[in-house]
Amino acid sequence: MTHDLAQRARQLVGVVSAGLSARHGEGLAEVLARLAQQDIGEAACRAPRPVALPVLQFLPRCLAEVVRFDPQLAACIAALQDDLQWRQSSSYSDEILGTGFTDNYGWAEIVGPNGFFPGRDFLLGLLMLGPGRHYPDHYHPAPELYWPLTPDSRWSRGGQAFETKPQGAIIWHPAMVMHATITTDTPLLALWCWTRDTATPARLKAA
Ligand SMILES: [Fe+2]
């Protein structure tokens, strides 16, 4: 654990907190209250074992979009890109989700058991989805915030029609509410947060 890594990780959490604090939307108050309860002190920081995934081929394109939205946030993500442990849900496969899905999907924790700070029943991380993908209806007990940092992603909640959301939109999924995401030509990089009840993983509607 180096002082430098802790500084970079704390800076990312700080910039995310400031960015979310400047916005308005359902769920934000809960996210910010829970984030403020997490220990992001240097002593709590540890280095995840870095893991890369094929979806990272789209990270440069995503970061080019994030620079236009929030250059400081883009710089903070770029500064940690080699330190992140990218993961996939163990129950997801191309057989279930369609050919190529697992090469176009992944998430990394910033706060959480596999992130830089352990978190107390709280997850904060990044999600990536390649272009032209459909992450179908799924649900989980954890209330969830998504903050898409790239433009033109489409979101459905509670079985409703998909809506295109702008870069920086605040998207809130209450506990157990079904939700799905579609990408168009632009790959998706989003910040996400599970505020509580994190022990139960997401389940696909059809599973
Ligand atoms: Fe979710």
C-alpha cells in the first residue's frame, strides 16, 4: 500500500462526491449520506489485485467522452485505471446474455471488498458496457444509483420503455425494482453505487 495510491483513490472518491453533490435527483441524498459514513482515510486504503477485462478496449473512447463532461473526474479515473480489479458477475455468461456479452461488460469497485476502501455494506464503483449491447432486466435488494459519464445510454426501470439518458444523468433503482440498460454506438462508462444490502448479488429476470 503506497501513499501515492491512497492519495489517488481518495481523490477519486472526493471528486465523485463533489460531482454528485452538485446534482439533484432521486436517491442522491441516500448515496451521499452513506458515502459520508465510509472510511476513506489513508489507513483504510489497500491495493486491489489489478485485473483487466476485454471491455477495457473501450476505456480510451469512454474517457474521451468523460473529459468533455468533467475533466477532473476523467483524470482521476485515468490515474487509477491500472490499479482497478475489473470483475464480472459469476452467474453471467454469453450463453445466457448473448454472444460477446462477457467481452463487453465489467465492473470495478472503488469502495467495497475488492476496491481501495472496504466499505460498510456499501459499494461504489465503475461499470463498463461496450457499444450495441443490452444488459437485460435484473434486480437486487440493494438500492442502486447509476451516474452515466458517457452520453446516449438507454435505461429501463420497472419494465417501462427505455429512455435515452444524457451524460451525467442521475438514475435510481429502488430495492428489487427491475432495470435494464442498452448502449447505442457509444460505449458506456458509469459510476454506480449500492447503498446497503450489498451481500445479495443481482439476479437476471429470466434466471
Ligand atoms: Fe443493478
